[in-house]
Amino acid sequence: MRTYLALIFSIFGIVISFAQGGSARVAYIDMEYILSQTPEYIEATGQLDERAGTWKSDVDKKKSEIKKLKDNLAAERILLTRELIDEKEEEISILEDELFQYQQKRFGTSGDLITQKIMLAKPIQDQVFAVVEDIAEARKFDYVLDKNTEATMVIATKKHDISDLVLRRLATARRKQGMTKSEARAVEEEEQIEDAMSLRQMRREEQARLKEEAEKRMRQEEKKRQEELANDVNYQKEQELKKRREDQIKAQLDRQAQQEKERQERINARNEELRRRREEAESKRSETKSGPTTEEKVEKQREEIKKREEEAEQKRKETAERKEQMKQERIKEMQSQKDEADKIKAEKEQKLRDEMERRKREALERNSKKSSVDIEKLMEERRLAQEKRAAEDQRKKEEALKRRQEMIEEAQRRDEERRQRAIKEQEERKQMILQKQEEARRQAEEASKR
């Protein structure tokens, strides 16, 4: 019963949590697997299987007796009177009823086998529930489900299965009974450390999942925005104009870079020529061992080379300044072109508004020439029509609000009915389970007394 109630409340809580957009921590256990790995349950189940084998032998024995009586009756039927045949058939029917009652008593849905299995599993299930509660509290699980309940689990990821953890904690609890207080404290501290590490890991995974979902939403929103912009004609025109401007600036910069490169190549060639001449002069001076006049010529050439290098550097700086100035002038020119285009666009819009205003005045003048009374009548009719439309819109709005309120009240009423019905069904199921348990307990007591 505790398992069923826990399942009902867990599923109800999960549905409410996800309906409200919450993020619940969920784990599950495999109760059959846990019981199959528990030594006490395995031993008790073995004893119960031996007892069930004895009951099955009794059933087979009764069946063979009934079969023997039926065979004898079939063989002696032609020799017996009708009264004896009826007596033997009645005796066989009584034995068959006794066999059926015995089978139901031992192997029925409320029989000794099922009842004793429940009684064997209940203490271990209570221990499992206690361990699960401790784990859920330590690791902050909102819901822990049982894989073997009536509700079908469509997806059961292995990382959410804590059955092995429950088995380890059960084994640790059994070992604690033979430990000292300090040893038990040390084991508890190890369990707390393990729970804390698992909780941190789950939180990191949750944060990573939320981050991935946020990035996915951002990508979807960005994709949607790009699609909307792709369908926006004005945006496409602006992008095309911007691209053309960038291409023009890039082409101009490329030309300037090419010019600078050519100028630098010319400077390098000139420097190379000067270096070659200087080397030739040095070579001649070393060969002829000329006097001070040749040294003065070489020094003069060095000064001339230095002067030319300074002039080349000055020209390079001037070229760079002209390049920057041309760039700024081009940007200003493009900005002025844009301002001019905006101005022309504004003038066109203003002319269009003036033209529409002029046409409106002409239409009013034509109408005024016909009759001022007609204009007043037309305006009055227009005012009445507007008031009528406003009243109609207000009426429709009130009707829509009223219908919406009625729908909300009806939905609330249906929800309340469903809730009351669910509570009633839950109470009935609880009473039925209690009755079955009471009946099973009573039968077990009667069986033990026998």
C-alpha cells in the first residue's frame, strides 16, 4: 500500500511540477532487483518456495485421487445404479470443490503464498524506504519512483537508477550493528562526502543542461531574427548599401597599400644602389689608398645617402598622412551622401504629404461648394457611425470577457470535480488495500494456528 500511495503522489507531483515549468530531480529504484540481492529475502524466499512445493505436492495428490475416482466411475458406470452413480459424482464434485478451495487458499490472489511473500518483503521494503528517504534528503531528489510499479516507465536512464546505492547503504547499515561508535561515525562521514560529491555533480550537469538549453533558445531566436531580417526589404537595402561602401573603402585602401608598396620598393632599390656605390667607393679607396680628398668624397656621399633616407622617411610620413586624410575625407563624403539621400527622401515624403493635404483640401472645397448642410450632415452621420462602432466594439469586448470568465469558471469546476473524484478513488483504493491486508493477516493467523 505504501508503494502505491508513494507512486500516486509522485506522479501527481511530477505532473504539477512540469506543468508549472519547474525542473524536478528524479531517480528510481528496482525493488525486485534490490530484494533479489538481499540475503535475508533470498533465504526467506527459499523457505517459502519449499513450503509452496509441499502445497503443490498436496494439490497434485488430490488431483490424482480425483482422477482415480473418475476413472473407476467410468469403468463401473454400466454396472451401477443411477443412485450410486449420482452419489459417486457428488463425492467427486465435493472433492473438486475442496481442491479448488485449497488452491485458492494457498495460491490465490489472497492466498498464503502471496500473503507470506508480502509479509517477507515488508520489513525489507521498510528498510529500503528508510534508506531511500535518507538518500533523497542528502542528494536533494524531489521524486524517487519504483521501476516495477503499475505505472509504465517509458524511459529509464541508467544514471538515474540508485538501486545499487540502496543495496550498498543497506549492507553498510547491517555492518554498523557490529561497529563501534567511532567506526560508525567514520562510515557516516564517508556517506555524507559521497552524497555531497554526487549532489555537486548533479548540479553541474543541471547547470550544463540549462546552459545548453539557453544557448539553443538563443540560436533559435537568432535564426528567427535573421529570417525576419532576410525578409525585410529595407534591411536588405541597407546591408547592400553598407557592403558597397565597405567594398569601396577596401578597394581604395588596397590601391593605397599597393602605391605604398611600390614606393617602398623604389626606396629599397635606391638604397641598394647607394649601398653598391658606397661599396665601390670603399673598394677604390682601399685599392688606390687615396689621401684625404677621397675620404672627404666618401663622407660627402654618406651624408647625401643619410639625407636621402631622411627625405624618403619624410615622404613616407607624408604619404601616410595623405592616406589617412583621404580616408577621413572619403568617410565624410560617404556620410554627406547618406545625409543627402536622407534629405531627398524626407523631401519626397514631405511633398507626398503636401500633395495629399492639397487633394484633401480640394475635396473639402468641392464638397463645401455643393452644400455646407450636406457636410454637417455627413459629419454627424460619421460621428454617429463611429459611436455605433465604438458601442458595438465595447459590447463584443464585454461578451468576450464574459465568455472567457465562464470558460475559466467551467474549467475550475471541472478541475475541482476531477480532484474530488481522484481523492475519492484514492480513499476507496486505500480502503480496499487495507481490507485486503487485513484479510491476508487474518488468514495468515488462521494458517499459523492450524
